[in-house]
Amino acid sequence: MALRMKLSFACTTVFFIAVVICSGCVQTEGSEEKVLRVALTTGPDTGGSLDPSISWEGWPMRRTGIYETLFSYDENMNLQPELATGYKQLNDTKWEIQLRRNVTFHDGTIMDADAVIYSINRVLDPSNSRSSEYSFIKNVYKTDDYTIVVETNESYAPTILMFTDTIMSIVSPGAENLDTEPVGTGPYKFVSFEPGASIELVKNPDYWGEAPKIGRIIVQYSKDAAARTLLLKSGDVDIARDVLQSEYAALEADPGTNIVSKETLRTYFMYINEGKAPFDDVKVRQALNYAINRQEIVDTALEGVAGSPAAGIFPDIMPWNANDRIEAYEYNPEKALELFAKAGIKQGSDGKLYYNGKPFTIEIQTYTKQAAHQPMAEVIAAQFEKIGITTTVKIAETNSISADAVSGNYDLALYSWGVAPVGDPDYFVSSHFLSTGTYASAWLRYSNPQVDEWILEARAETDKEKRTKLYDMIQEQVQNDAVLVCIAYKKEIDGFSPNLKGFEIYPNEYTFITKEMELA
């Protein structure tokens, strides 16, 4: 195992260095052009699409500075205009957005109202798998070349915030194949792509804003935190995202490396299949929540440094969280066994739990694009085993897990989500707790008429105090219903060279490489 890992890493490193040497030959104004070398966790694989409006795999095209959105968030989650210059609410269902002038796409096409409407309509197209998330939009039209109006079906408070989502990246209507050749307006232009390995970028000399300070960027992808950390320590990369957690203290003490950590909006949690007995019993779902030791999970799977135990679905840094109001599930195996017994799952003389005369078994499915998922699932499995639950962990691709979830062929699925990347709770709440929501209906099989009523009211309410009260009630109710098993909140830990200036962690994970970065 160790030898295979080393060989794989060696091959990746050789490929990476070869690319860097080649790209380092570019000359600018008589001097060698500076190259920023980055190691990220995941990127588009073979057969994946680079289109941010169609595929989750296209998101790195936004994170690496190729694409931009109408609005975005800064590193402190303050809303700011990007390809828009401002907006005005005309009435309950109409929003006017003013567009930035003198902006061109990387292929020379002008960015105007027609281009923006083209990009929005690509998301609204029913063939887009995420179109339902934007079903609140009734129509989009222009009033002049640099003004559009977004008309919603009904009052929808977070309308403008939804245009910060990566899926709403503004793409060139003149691009021939966005699956393989991204064409945006960002500070960096796409050069080449090696599936599952790397992406190469160059600065956009015609960028509408402050000129980018770095001429060329090589982004390498590696799921192995140890490999990314070694690349950083050896000086082969200037930035490594999500460094090896066990190396945190050593990297922090190393004068040749800067280390930065920041709370994010990502929550680790488990889906529960309420469409399958005995998980349709709230007592069983509550018991599962009492059966896990969240602090132990943080101390082991996250090495005690890359996160904190979760109370509810929203991290403490999310302004809409109700963590001070909801009752968190503390580790209480005795309470878990008591609830299981009330649900007909009882302990046998051998210490194991039995349901309907057979051992009570649970399979936890998860995937490894987030490095913490597998160790988390393994710790949770061990904790379940301690109280008599026969537990297995299944590692699979996300497409496979999704297919099982939709067909109802699963028990628990360990995932992590950026639960509020657009800065509003409706992003996650409507999809997971509204009975018609994508994940509520197809994955969780959860339905609570009272929660539905509150969600629909909160979506339309523009008074922040009233919205806050509604989301507080929603969070309290879904906590009592034990819809999910919330595990931990992620803290991102990145390492970078002291020669790099202007690097920031963005809590919503939509931005990583920016024009402000500079190599000394």
C-alpha cells in the first residue's frame, strides 16, 4: 500500500514538475514570467465537464479565476458587485440589475445583457439537472444593453444572492465547447487541462478590473493530503489546500511555510433514509444522533484542528444559525439504547442490537473527494459497533451513491455541503427540508407540513427579523425530527509560500485564486 502510494505520488510529481519547467520558459519584458503553482484537492476527472453551469466538476473554473458571476462574496462574506454594478428591487417580484460596461470575454465577445441572459437561461433550461433550484425565476429580459430585469414567480427574498452561485457563472455565448474550453471574463484565461491531474492558466491582459499580478498558473490536483503537503514543504508548489492535519503544528513552526486556517460554511452530516424501516421512526433517528461522539470524530478524523463538533446544520459563523436555541445531541449511548428499545430495537444477551429478530445492521455510504469522509465514517461505524449496531462502510463514487439514494437503496450516507455558499439559509433549507425539495423528497423522504409552511413564508419574507424567527423555528423542528445526523463544521487549513502575498480563504469555497495574489 505504502509503495503504491509513493509510486503514484512520484509519477504525479514528475508530471507536475515537467509542466512547470515548460511553462517557466515564458519570457515577459526580458525577464522570466513568474508562475504560481497550486495543489488543490479535487478537479474535473476524465469525461467530466468544465462547464460550471452544467456540472459540479466545472466549479474549479470559477475558483481558479476563469469565470465570474454578477455578484460575489469577499473573504469576509460581504456581498459585492462583480459583473453587475448594482441592483434595485422594482416590486415584490421584479429586480433590476445594472451590468458592468467595457467587459469582454476571453474570446473577445462583448459581455452585455444578451450574454448574461444567455447564461441565465442555460441554468433555467429543464435539461439542466440543477434547474429546479432556480424555479423561482419566471422570466429574464433586458431594458437596454446593460440592464436586465429578473422576474420571479412570487416574492423571493434571496433573489440577488442566488446570482453569486458558481452555477450562475457568466459564459461567452460565442464559445464553441464549454465542456472542454472554458471562456469567461475573469482575470485568468484557460490554456489546457489534463483530466484528473492539472489545469494551466495565463493572465487575462484585457481584464476589466485591476490587472492580475501573476502571469501563469499551474493547478495540480491530488486527493492525497500527504502528497499535497510534501509538495508544499519541498517548494514544488506555492499553495497547498487542505494540508495534512497531523502536520499542522510542524508547518506552523516552519519559517519556510505560512499556514492559515479559517472556519468555512461546510458541514459534515449524514443523510438518513426515512423511507426505509426502522429509520422512518423518529426515535431511531434520534438514537443515531445520541450514539455518535462528535468530539471524538473531530479529534480523530479531523486531528483536532480541522473542524469543530456540530450542533445543527449551520456553522456558528453563519449569521442565520440557531445553534444557541436548538438542543444539540450530546453523546449519550445510554439514551440511544433507551430510544432504540422504545422503537423495538433491543439488545440481546450477546450485546448486539436486534430488530425483527435479526441483527440490526447499518451501511454507511460515502465518497472520498473530501478527505475526511472515509475516516469519519470509520469512526462512526466503530461508535455504532460499541452499542451493538452491526455496521459497514461502503466507499463509492458520488453518482453511485446518488443512484442508491434516489432508488431508496441506502441506510445512511455521509456527505458534506457548503450549506450557505450564497449567504442565505434557503439554499440548503428548501432543498433538504421542504417536502418538494430535491433532497427532501428524493433522498430523505422527509415531509412536515408545518416546516413546509414556515419555509414558504420565510422565502417570501423580506423583513430580516421575521425571517430570522422563521428559520429559528425551522431549525428547531428539523433538529427534533432528527432529519440529519450533523457531525462537524469544517475548518480549512491551507499552507503557502512566504513569497506569496494576497492569499485569503473564502468561507463559501467559491473563490480561491484571485487577481490580488502576488509572488515576491
